[in-house]
Amino acid sequence: MDYQKILEQLASGELDSYQVHPKEAFAFQAALRSFGKRQNITGKALRGGQIIYMQKNTQV
């Protein structure tokens, strides 16, 4: 999975949100930590261990 591309799309607004399943959460977090614009992205925990990531100025 190309998390770098997904993060770029989230930061630019091309993607409204991206849902991460528990199995891929650690890999996505590693990509997010090394992403230069990570301050523009926020995550919200959902039931079942899923996390939805979006731009900080976007509300879900």
C-alpha cells in the first residue's frame, strides 16, 4: 500500500478522509510519522479499532 501517496492526497484535500483498519494501523502510523506535512492531518478513533484520518480543518 502506498501510504505516502494517500497522505499527500489527504494533505492536499484530494481525499476527504481515509479509513485505516487495525491490521494496517502500525504501518500507516510509521508513514505518518515520517510525513513532512503530518501537522495538517488528524485521526479519529472509531469503534472496532479503526481510525479515520482527514485534514485538520475537516469535520466528520
